[in-house]
Amino acid sequence: MDMMEHDVKDFLKRIVWTVSAGFFWLTITVAIGAYNDLLVPNPKITIGNIIFYIWFAVTTAALIYLYVRIWKKKFPHG
């Protein structure tokens, strides 16, 4: 027996996916950058910093694309 309406379930699922994907992306990005000392270029920029920031930009674009796909579907009430 389903206690929640389909629209409410869909909305909560979107929220959970959005928060989970953002938290996962943030955790992975900060962990890689902090562990390898790539977040802040100490005295000069290295090739590792450049690769990390390229990876950061690409994964940020992928995360935004995922968010657009998650929230693109219209709700029945509006």
C-alpha cells in the first residue's frame, strides 16, 4: 500500500538525488585536491594543479548537466 502520492515521491527523490550527487562530487573533489596538495598552488602552478582544475571544470559541468536532467521534468500542477 502506497502512503505517499506519486508527485510527492518524485519530488523527494529529486531532492535526495540532487543533494547526494552534490555531496559526493564535493567530497571526491576536495579529497583529491587536499590529499595531493592541488587545491592551492604553492609557490607556483604545477602541471598537477592544471590537470586538477581541468578535471574540476569538467566534473562541475557534468554535475550541472545531471542537475538539469533531474529537474527538467515538469510537475503536473504547474
